[in-house]
Amino acid sequence: PGRDFLPKVGNFQVPLLRILTVPFTQGWPNKVDKLVSTWFFCGLKNCKWVPKEGIDTGKALRHIKAILGSFEPKHEHKEAGCAYLLSEWFEDVTYERAK
């Protein structure tokens, strides 16, 4: 499915649970995996996101924040799902670790 295939729930469009269970990581840790882990444990600052065509950066990042802040699913599934979504929505990102 394309990027438009996201059901709307409240103010967020949320990814289907299916993508959270897809084994995404190929060669741990890659750049996006490191980004998600750093974001979760330390926070990010001075981020410069390069979105793919048609992607609203603010909306995409709200999706990621909602997933990272949820108590379900398991942490490993959240990291994998967020890494997958970021790789689908962004070409690149530069950032600094906040802590």
C-alpha cells in the first residue's frame, strides 16, 4: 500500500499493526535504527529532515512521536516500526543527540 493507506484515528493517521511486526532491520544497526534508538533514549536536537515527495514532515513526525510514546506494542516492535516508517517518509536526516 502507498503512503495514503493510513487509517485516521483522532488527530493522527496511524500505521497498521502489520508494519510494526514486519522484520525491517537488515544489518543492525543501520542509520535509521540508530536514529530511532537515540530519539527514544536520549532525544534529538538540531534535526534537519529531508522528506520524500508528498510527505508532510510535521504530520509524519507526529505519527512517530505517537508510536514512540505508546505503551504498546513491545519496545522492539515500536523501534522497528518507526524505523520502517521513517525510511518510507524521509530521504535523509541529520541530527544531534540531545542528552
